[in-house]
Amino acid sequence: MTTSYDYVIVGSGIAGLYAALLAREHGSVLVLTKGSVDDCNTRWAQGGIAAPIGAGDSPQRHIDDTVAAGAGLVDPEAARVLAEEAADRIDDLVDLGVPFDTLHGEIALAREGAHSAPRVLHAGGDSTGAHIELTLSSVARQENVTVLEYTLATEIIVEGPAVVGVRALDERSGETTDYACRHLVLATGGAGQLYSVTTNPEVATGNGIALAYRAGAEIMDMEFFQFHPTALRLPGAQPFLISEAVRGEGGVLLDVAGERFMPAYDERAELAPRDVVARAILDRMRRTGADHVLLDVTGLDRARVIARFPQIYRTCLEHGLDITRQPIPVSPAAHYTMGGVRTNVWGETTLPGLYACGECACTAVHGANRLASNSLLETVVFAKRVVRRSIERPDTAAEPTPDAIDLSPATPAESPPLTRDALRALMWERVGIVRDGEGLAAARDALSAWQASLVPPTDRPSRELADLLVCGRLVTEAALMREESRGAHYRTDFPAPREEWRRHIVFRRPDGRPSGRTA
Ligand SMILES: Cc1cc2nc3c(=O)[nH]c(=O)nc-3n(C[C@H](O)[C@H](O)[C@H](O)COP(=O)(O)OP(=O)(O)OC[C@H]3O[C@@H](n4cnc5c(N)ncnc54)[C@H](O)[C@@H]3O)c2cc1C
């Protein structure tokens, strides 16, 4: 090991930077991030951050909404912590300088689908994430937090039962360095790049989940991947998110023939839960043979649309589309990784010394389906707890889960060459919004064959691909095991929830062998 720190934090999104700003009061801190500091999911977050701070709202209502959205798999303690600690974390963000939008001198609160009260704080209209990321990175710079950019964590270093450091590759020099630490915090975000259509930026490759899995930590709920119903679908344009709030404001979904179709699928029409809307859109796309449907806001007040959605308005205009005059072509896209590195409500993983927070972690606070705007909140609530725990009880870890069920080992077989595009297309087709046993089994075989023939990765692209492959296997194996439909996991061969499946699927890799268990 060349250098030693109290804390090494991997990732510079909201979870990593907020944890770093807290941890610096308790010891030396190093942040590793594989791109530039602001290259992360956080800066793309639009709608906002939930907190039950409005008149008439309460933590209990927020808990109830979170539990209801999670389709029977939300951990009640995690939901309680999330809602009860929300107001304090919002105060922290305000103190750090996040410029939340106000109305008549008070923080403005928007209402989003499945929230029973207005409780979503936003900044710059629909640019909440960009404002948070900019604020936190500026404070980190002022406070001299050391952030090593273009530095990819490639391996968690374990000695005996405990994590003692991390190995990282400097992309610019090609050199590998070991960083020793007392506390290693994974804040590496999600794995949206597993899918060929995603709202996530290129850095969202599930590295932290794969690193933790290889090190022997437990991974949970990987079959639950949230697909957002409406991402911009234009030739040459990234699938840019068109926020739920656009439908909340009165936007309607039309098929390419101009017919409004959501009322035929669900009585809540455009405001039905994300998974219901995503499946309905997919079905309508298949029936019409189109690769998109249309989201129409042309009937809404023009000035209001521009004021409420400046980023969406600007981005579409850059692609030649004036959304106040023309409907927006949209299709569903992979959006949020509900599963991840299993932690308790203190962000502790099952490996002493290793913590996880933010999208890469899984406290089961989202259960089978995340409530909109709970993810930004989750990052700060649990990052704060990670740092508190590291001070108060530095030597503890999450209880491991017994009763492991082995996964099938990777087996060599004939397979087309492994590329990122091939992997993403396979996941989209077979392990996407609508799944079935036959498709999942075919995907499992292909992924297993790819893994068996993988050559050891050397650089960032090959390491990201190897990590995506690990995540792809975890998602697929769990989806195959879960013979029911629940939350974001939908199987045509098991279209209803089944009581015996009201449990989590947990994977871990004891003795170098991939395995899993249900709990
Ligand atoms: C388009 C979009 C809109 C969204 N809108 C909302 C919203 O309105 N409200 C809401 O609550 N949530 C929203 N979300 C989700 C939310 O933005 C994310 O869940 C949250 O920002 C995750 O924060 P994070 O810090 O955990 O991860 P990220 O912000 O993704 O940061 C992860 C960091 O880890 C780094 N990293 C990854 N692997 C490595 C490695 N091996 N080595 C070094 N560094 C690594 C990355 O480069 C990055 O810096 C949205 C997401 C997207 C994509």
C-alpha cells in the first residue's frame, strides 16, 4: 500500500461527496472517481428530492407511501429511518448551499405520483441534480477534499475477515495503486448501462456491486430494476429523461396514430405507477410497430411548461423539437437499480470495514419498486449514517445471511463475441421490462458462456464490461428464481405476486464460489 487514509470513498455523486464532507471532520479522506468529478447519475436527476416537510405531511405518511410503492418488500426500519431523518438532511443540504426553489419565501414542494402529499423539493425547476452536484463539488473543493479523478477502483482488498483498502487504476498514467484505509465507502451508483436503452450516463456500470460481490459481500434484490416510462426517443439523441412531473402537469400519452391509450390500461391513466405505464407503452409500441409513443403537452399553458421544465424544454429544442408545439417521442428506458450491495440501516455491509450508500447499496428501502424522488433522499440519509457508524462502532458489520443457494457456475459454450452492445441488447430483450422463464434461461446461458470465456480485464472499458457482466448475471439469475410478478419485476409466465415470494434474494460468493439465498 502506498498511502493510508481513514476513509476512502469511491464515487463522487451526491452519496460520495456528502459522505466525504462529513467524514473529513473525523479523519483523512480520499475520494476516488472514475470520470470527472461531476460525471455521475446525480447531475441528471430532474424531479427532486422527497422529504415530508410540508404542512399536513408527516414522516408516517411518507413511510406509508414508500412501503406501498415497494410491493411488500420494503424494510420497515429502513423506511422509518428514511422518512424520520429526511428533514435534518434537507437542512444540511440547505446549509451547504443547495438552492432549492422557493415560493413566497418557503421551499416549494411538488407532488409526484404515489406520494400522498406535496413533498418533492426541486432546484432550478427540473435541474435538481445538477444544482446538488455543483454545490457539493464546489464545497468539497473549498474544503480541500482530495478527489482523484479518472481513477477507477478495481478491487477491494480484504485481509482475513476485514476490508483494509482498495486497488485503483489511474486511467491517465495506466498505473495501479493500493490505498489502505480504515473505512472503505462504496458510493458508486447504479448499473443502468446494463440495458441498451437507459437514462443513466455511461459511468453507471455497476462497478461497486461487482467489486463487493467479488470481495464476498452480499448482494440483494438485483431482479428489481426500475424502467422509466418516458425517455426522449429521437434519432441521434441520448435517451434523455422526460420527468414524471410532465404527466403530473397534464401531459397525455398518445400512440403514433394519435390515439390516447393509457385509460384502456389503467384507471389512473397517465398517473399509474411507473411499471404499469412502462408496460403499457411497450405494448402499444409493439401493436403499432413503432419504436416510440408520443407525450403531448401542447394543450398546456406554454409559459408554464417552459418555466416548470426548462431543462426538458431546452434539451428538446436543441434537437429541433419545440415541446409546446409538437408532441415528444418517448419510450421506456432502464432507470434505477433497486438492488445492490446489501447493507443494514447503518450502511454496513457484511464485510467489516466496507460500507455502501446511495444507488449502489440495498437497504431494501425501495423494496420491489422505488417511490419517485426517494433515491436522492436515500443517498444523504444513509451516507450520514455510514459516517456516524464509522465513528461510534468502527468494528461492526451487518449480520450475514445464512442458507446460501449456489448459483449455476459459469460454463463455457458457443456464444457470439462479448461486447458492451451485445450484453446490453441481450439484457434489454430478455431481462427487460417484460420477462419470461424461457427468455431468462436463454439469457442466463449466454451470460454464463460469456463469463466463462472472459479474458482478464486490463483497462477501464474491459473492467466496466466485466463488472456489467457480473451485474447482468446477478439480475438474470434472481429474475429466473423469482417465479412471480412483483413491483418492477414482471413475468408473463407468472403474472401475479405470490405470497411465498414475499422475500429477498441475496447472493454472495463464499470461498470464491458464486452463491445466493432467499430470505
Ligand atoms: C436522468 C435521471 C433522473 C433522475 N431523477 C431523479 C429525481 O428526480 N429524484 C431522485 O430522487 N432520483 C433521481 N434519479 C436517481 C438519482 O439521481 C440517483 O439514484 C442518485 O443520484 C445516485 O447517487 P449516487 O451518489 O449513489 O450515485 P452517482 O451519482 O451515480 O455517482 C456514482 C459515482 O461513482 C463513480 N464510480 C462508479 N464506479 C467507480 C469506480 N469503480 N471507481 C471510481 N469511481 C466510480 C461514478 O463515476 C460517479 O462519480 C435520477 C436518475 C437519472 C439517471
